[in-house]
Amino acid sequence: MNFRTFAAFVGPSVFMMLLFIAFPLISVFKQSFYVTQPIYETVEKETCTPGFLTQTCVTETVSQPRLDEEGKVITQTQYVGWESYRNVLEPERAWRAISDGNWNVLSTINFWKALRFTLTFTLITLPLVIVCGLGIAVMINNAAHAIRGPVIFISLLPFIITPVIGVLSVNWLFRGDGILTALLEWWLNRDIALFAQAWTIEVLMMLYRVWHVAPFAAIVFYAGLQTVNQDSLESAVIDGATRWQRMKYIVIPHLMPLIIFVSMIHLMDSYRVFEEIVGFASQGYVISLQWLTYDFLVPDQAGNRSISRASASAMLTMIGIAILLIFPLRRTWRDHKGGH
Amino acid sequence: MSSRALRQPLSLRLTSNIFLAFWCLVAIFPIFWITVMSFKSPVDAFDSNALNVIFGPTTLSNGNGLSLLDIILGIAVIWGTIALVFKKMPAMIRAYSREGLEWFGWVIGILAAAVGFLVVFFVILPAILNVLNPLLGPLGRDILGLTTEHYKTVWIDRGFSNNFKNSLIVTSGVVILSLSVGTLAGYGLARSGSNLAFWLLIVALIFRALPPSALVASYLPVFISSSEWLAPILGENAPTLYGKPFAVIAVLVAINQPFTIWMLRSFFQNIPAELDEAARVDGCNHFQAFRRVIMPVMWPGVITTGLFSFLLAYNDILVTSLLLDAQNQTMVPAIVGMFNRETTTTDQVVAVAAAVSITAPLIFLVLIFQRQIVSGLTAGAVKG
Amino acid sequence: MKLKTILMAGAMSIAATGAWADCAFENDVPLKSLSAGFEAWKAVTDAMAECGNFSASLDQEFREKQPEAFAADPALYQIGGVSNATLVPLLNAGTVRPLDDLVEKYGQDLLPNQLIKVDGKTMAIAMMVNAQHLMYRDDVLAELDIEEPKSYDDVLAAAAKIKEAGVMDYPIGGTFKTGWNLGQEFVNMYLGEGGAFFGDGNMPAINNEQGVAALETLKAMTDYMDPEYLVSDSTYVQQQFQQGKIAMANLWASRAAAMNDEAESQVVGKVTMAAAPMGSAVPATTIWWDGIVLASNMSDEEADAAFRVALEGMDTDMVSANNDVAVWLSPAYSAGDLAAGAAASAEGGAKAYPASGPMGIMHTSLGNGLADYLTGAKDAPTTLADIEADYITAAKEAGLISN
């Protein structure tokens, strides 16, 4: 395929990605090195607000941005180098904590706290998703043909349900005296508060994520199982291979590309864990990198937002994912070269 | 596994099936539970005793309930509908619809089934039961508290149908545009061995890895002021992109492109290149080859990829909540708004009813396309 | 649900969109409003819609959208719903219209109290006030011979008694959800102790005795609260109250009506509204108001119509129909028992929320930073120092503190 045909085929797609992803990305990259702020001046101001029957008026000095002739806020943009990254990473504090060997202090610094949780979350759910997905796929494949359809249908439900709603429904089941917590309390005969300490919330979040993603893995693996070469399985039986050996030497290698595919998708998605934090309102105990970015970005009630730090934190998140993806991607490169 | 040599011992099959049953329970339970909650009065819905939630004593004492007979007949009608749709309808559709227009037959068939079900379930059945219940004594007495008032609140008082319509517009727009742009790109990438193609894929992958909240926030000011900065190009007619469904569709398509082109590329790679090469020998150019040879065989992969696009658009909250205003808001942000609003417990149950309402179309979709998803994946739409 | 009722309701809702029967005039200028989404705004915007040609966005992202949408020319929304805090960014950007001419023309029925004035110019019209104040179960307290708690020491003593008597495990409820809610709790306590948030040049000044005292009171309360307090917001506390699980809470006045809602509350008539408990200086609460503003980027004709529609939204019909939804600022509002707590707090000298640009940042820093103290990860001075450091970083980035 020559270049012009290729360009014609991929053109529309590339154009849309450039317009809506690449350009904003460039601006995010740029913003992480600049700070844009209004120029404030201090003025005396009298403000009257309602009390219950009368008004209370106060005069105070406030900072107020300067406006130009057209009534727009005057802003200035400054190159600040790596300062926004420093503000996110807080390297001095982190380094002091590490050199004191004081991990508790390190885990109260936002970025490192978020990184710790994000990595734990990603690396613990990954094997769980793969193993559960594989397990479900094999079990479906084992089941009688008549029930496969309904079982696949039920298995897919956690995957298709709107994530926000999935999180909320799990939240109701466990929060306060939610019925599953009540069940646990009755079973263990003790008072349980699952949202009262970090580790239970983390476990809940991971379980939710596995519940949500394992069906996707399962359905992909199930599709893969349909194309396992039956002849080689049968000859393995004749050679006296046990069930486990057949799984290990024939089925798993056959599914390997799919396992890598699922892992890649899962790495990307779980490194950006966010819905769980908001849905379980866990920010008092654990936060994630994407939540940190979001928190910098949401304006507070007075309209201030930390765009530069948000950009820096977004760039750092992206670098993190890129590093995690190097391993699975090396294989794609080989395939790509080998396939043609 | 059909072969005799591969047959498994009973114990293994039993364990496997027990685990499978357990998984199904885990998979369905939260969804089942919010469905139950949505039919109860607020006091029952948030009760900490599971039995109270299921049987709804408060709901019952408010005069909303079902008798044993209601339940039996209701289940019978639901079961009958499912049986009709799954057993009879495929055959009928094959019999009555013309070759190549089967999808149209399905649409008509499912619409007819849905309307028929609604009429029977909500009009004919209550009328019959109103007569029968008082005649049957204990069988006709209400035993299960259940109320549909929250659904009435959501769909009628809160105007949720407007959100439904908006979701429909955004979602179908995203699916159609995403697939048409994506199939072309996927095909191009699959048939080109150049380094450029590889790096495009890698860049796309990095794009997919981006934290979306960072991108989305930078759209808002640009979208709101678009009539000002577009004016030099488009003059008077320059649109304000904020609040326009088409702008949101474009954004969602772009965000979804990386995944779409990766999926479709792997799928096209599994279609033998000899097919279109043969067509090109016959004098077709690449586009003609694509249209004549590839298009007829690409549907399983396209349907699977389309389903993922559908899920992304339908479930999106980040883009839609920020870039649409209330008049064209889609369902998910509307529901989250309901939850976050300063709410009473009643409002919470209403929001739960809304949450169940938006899950229903997803369930229908999976029911219809389930087989295509599996066959699409089997055909290699996913391959590293 | 019968098909007929659905059809009827559908027909009625279509008819309703064209109605302006309850409005004093027929509005023919297309208008839009953007506000938060809570119950009072629903009531007000529904009343505005009666004038026709009006559509309301009750949007949870309104904080993010409002400054941008008002800065556009012409403004995307003519009417904005703000509170004392969210008015700040609009005032700073100069995107709200002074209302003095319109008040003179149409505002005969407004109370002087409703006019929000900045440097003598009316910039907003307040419609309601809101404050957190003490709600308690009078039946529970009376049974144990406990007087109405006046200070936080009283509250803690009462809680200890209730717990000891085995009436409830967790007698106190609190809106301690990490983020805005928790920040607000600290603001209440700290102002109750008589603290000031800022020194010269917007520098933070919370790491002091009052700050530590406020933290210690918060921590002491958590001993009597459901251990999941860091995820409990107002709706959850309200629900706990309704289910009879807690006996006391410092909850928003706008939540008072829910206690007596027959449909969902099991404690109807048993909850008394009292002033917010005293800190060392004033009642530990802050008074908020909500109201409307008009965008400056629109024609005078539009502003005229928008103002009239907005007034229709707060007219006497709306207030009398929704009397218990909020503490309305209107001659038609009859302050019943439900408003007693808010009024008593105000009488006791409770302060208005000190809304400003720096305060926005401070509130966020507090909301995110306090959890570490409550969970025991940091001690009080470290917590406050870290919050100050976080505030300084953010304020520098916003340009409020010069380097």
C-alpha cells in the first residue's frame, strides 16, 4: 500500500485524534511549564450580606484581579520550568521522609500516596482479573451447551453496567448497615465498618474492579478457547498429559496474545482508577493519580484551579502508563515486523 | 469438548458448575439488588434487614403490593415473552423478511414484542387481576410490597425521556461515526507494514492511556467561546459548540478512536490479504477492494467494536456532564446529578429507579448481540 | 401503572410547558439559567418557567461552567444562581450586572435584606439563607434528663450519657465527608473559637491555638460518631436521623423539613431545632445565602425580562407553596419551628461565611488535609502546618500570594 492510499484510509481518524487529543495534549504539556495568573490588586471593599432580619455590612481589604478597558481580567503567563512538577512531587519532603526511613510521612504526601495506591491497585487487580477471567472462561467452556448462552449473558452484566452506577450499587450494599455488611456482621458476630479504615476500602475497590473487568477478560478468553486446536489436545491426551499439563502447554500458550491484550487494556484502565475513589468517597483514606489530577483541575467555590499542577500531574500519569506498557508492546513490535 | 477422550470426571464437572453458579450469583447480585430497591418505598429500600428490603412491609402497608396470583401471572407473561422472542421470533423473522434485510426484521420484531409486552403487562394483566384477586381469597391477598411510583416520577415528572432521547442521539452518532472512521483506518493500518503505521498505533495507544479529565477540562473554555473564535472563518453563523450534541459526538469519537482502530486492525489482519490482493489483480483500487471484498466479511468484528463504542458513549459522564447543558443532557450525568443534589431519601430511590432504567437498554443490547460479540471476538477482533 | 395515566400525564406535561398562567406577565425573550441543583433551586426555577420562554439548567458542574459561560459574549446564560462563595469568581471577572436600575423599576416587593451590595451597588438578589445548626432528638435527651446542649462540651457530655445508657452506639452524626463538607466543619469550629484565617498578604494563619482547639473538638466528636464518618455527607446524616440511629447533629437548616417527612422519617415530631453549639467566641456555624445574579454580557431588554422572570421565581406564591424547603428571605415566609435553629444561631452572633478568593483555596486545602489528623496519621500542629503549606503552593499558583 503506497503512502497516499494509506494516508487516505487513516486520514479521518488521525485528523480527529490530532484535533481532540493531540492539540489538547500539547497544551497540557505546555501548561505544565507555565503559570497563568491574574494580576491582583488590594482594594477596600464594602460588602453587605443578609442576616436574618437585617443586613450585615463589612468593609475589608480584598484581593481583586485587575480588569482591562473591555472588562476582561488581565492575566500574565510566566515560564516556571519544573516548578509545577516540583510542587506535585514535593521531592524535598519526600527525600527527607525516605532518608529518615519514615514511610508514614512519605505516605501522607499526596503524590506519593496516590502513586502507592495506584500501583498497588493496578498490580494486584491485574493477576486477579486474568486468573478470574480465565477461570470463568474455562468453566463456561466446560458447561453444557444449553446453559452457555444464559451464563455468558449473566457474566457480561457487570462489564456493561454503567461504571458510576456499578460503584454506587456496591457502595449501598456495604456502606453503613448495607445488607452485605449486615450479613457479614451477623456471620462474624461483630460490628464491622468497612468504610472506616483504608485497607477495607482498598479491598472493596479492588473487588469491585475485578467484578467489573473480569467478564471482559472472560469473554475474550472464551472466544480464544473456541479456536484451540482440538487435535493437539487429543494427541496430548494420548501422550498421557494430565489436565493441568494440557492447560499449561497447549491452552495457555494459545491464549497468550489475548492475555497480553487484556493485560494491556487493564494496565491502562486501572492506572487511571478514578470512579472507585469518587463512588466510595475514599479520598480521606486513599487517593489515586487520576483523582489527584482531577482535584487540581476542579475549580474550588471561588473559582481557583491549579491548572499547572494538574497538567504536571497528568503528564506524570502518562509517563507512568508508558513505562508499564513497554513490556507488552515489545511483542507487538515483533508481530508487526513479522507479519509482513 | 465433544471428544470422548477429553470427557471430564463427574466431580470436576460438578465443582466447575458450582463455581460457575457462584460466579453468576456474584455477577448478578448488585444489579438484582438495585432493581429490588427501586420498587420499594424509601423506608424499605434502605433498610438494613435484607428481608425487609425484599418483602417491603412499609411499601405494603402503604397499599402497594402484589398478591401470589399477581406474581405467578406476571412471571408467566415475562417468561412467555422471553420464550417467544428466543424460540419463535428467529424463525418468524427468517420466514418473513427478505434476504439481506434481516436486521430490519429484527428491529420490527423486537419493537412489536416490546409494545405487545407493555400492553399485556401494564394494561390487560392488571385489568384481569383486578377482577380475579378479590375472588381468590388468600391467594389474592397482597404479600409483596412493590410500587412503581419511582419510575413514574423519573419518566413523567422528571422528564427523563428527554435525557433518553439525548442519550440515543449521542450514542448512535458516536457508534456510526466511530465505526466509519475507524474501519477505514483499521484497514489501512492492517494492510500497511510501514514503520509509520506502527508508530501511529503506538501513539494511539499512548492517547488511550491519557487521563481523560486533563483533556476534557481544556475543551470547556474553547467550546464555550467558539462563536467568537470561529467568527472570522464562519462569520455570522459560527456556532457555540458548548451544549451541542454533535460537538460531544466528535469528542467522544476521537477519544474512542485509539481503541477502535486497534480492535479493527487486529480483526482485518485476520482476513487474508490474498482476498483483496485478488480483487486488486482484477483491476480494483484499494477503496474498491475494500468496498467489494472486505465490507461483506467484516461485520462480526465491526459489531463487536461497535458494541464497545456504544458502551463508551452510553456510559460516559466526564465529557457529557461538562460539555452539554440541561436541555440536551444525556442520562448518566442526569442520574449522577439526581444523586448529588441535596436529596431526600425518596429522591435517592427515584435516582435508583433511574439507574435501573438506564441499565435495561444495555441488557437488551447484550441479549440481541451476545452471539455476535463472541463470534466477533473469535474471528480475531482481539489479537494483541 | 396504567397506560391511560401515562398518556394523561404526557398530555399534561406538554400542556404545562406552554403555560404562563401563574406568572404576572408573558415573557417573550428566550432566557436560560444556570444554578446548583438542590431542592430550593428546583422550586424557584419551576416558578420562573411559568412565565414561558425559559429553560433552567440545574447543573452539578455549575461551578466550573458559570464563570466561563458568563464570560462569553453574549453570555450563554442570562440568569445565574449563586451562593456567597460562588459569587466571588463572577465578581472578580466583572461578569455580573449591577441591578440597581432594575431593583428601582421592579423590586418594590423585595426586602432591603435581600439586596447584596458590593461597594454600594446591588450585585445579587438573595432568596434564602442557610446555616448548620444543632438538631437533636428531644425525646431521647428528655428521657435521660439532659438539657438542650449549648456548647460542644454539652454535646459531648450528652453523647457520653446516651452511649452509657445504651440508647445508641453512635449518638452524634456529622457531615464529615472528606472534601468540602469536612472543610466546612472546620470553618464552623474555627470561627466559633474566634479564629481568623488570613494574615497580611493573604498568608494563612490557622496554625494557632484556635486551630488546634477546633481540631480537638472535631476529633472528640468522632469518638461518638459512626466510624464511617469520613464518607458521610448531609444526605447520609439526614438518613441516619430519619432512621433513629443518631440523636444529635449539626446539620443544614434546609434539611430540617426532612425530619418531619412522614413518608421516610421514623422520628416525625421528635427532632428539635436549636442554635449551633457555642465555641469560645460565637456559635460554631456560618451563615450562607443563595440568590440570583444577571450576566453583564446581554442587552438591556434581555436584562429587563430576566430580572422580572427571576423575581417571579421568588414570588410569594412560590414561597408559600414551598415554605419548608428553605429559610426564605421573603415577606411571605412564615418561620416555623423548623427555622428556629438557624434564627437562634444568627441571634447568638454567628458569622457569615467569609467568602473570598483565598478562602476558596483554604477551604479545599482544609477539606483534603484534615482527614490525616482524624485518622491519626498526623498530630494537630503538623496537620495545620501541612494544610498551610498546601494552601501557599496553591495560592502562589493562583497569584494570590506574591513570591
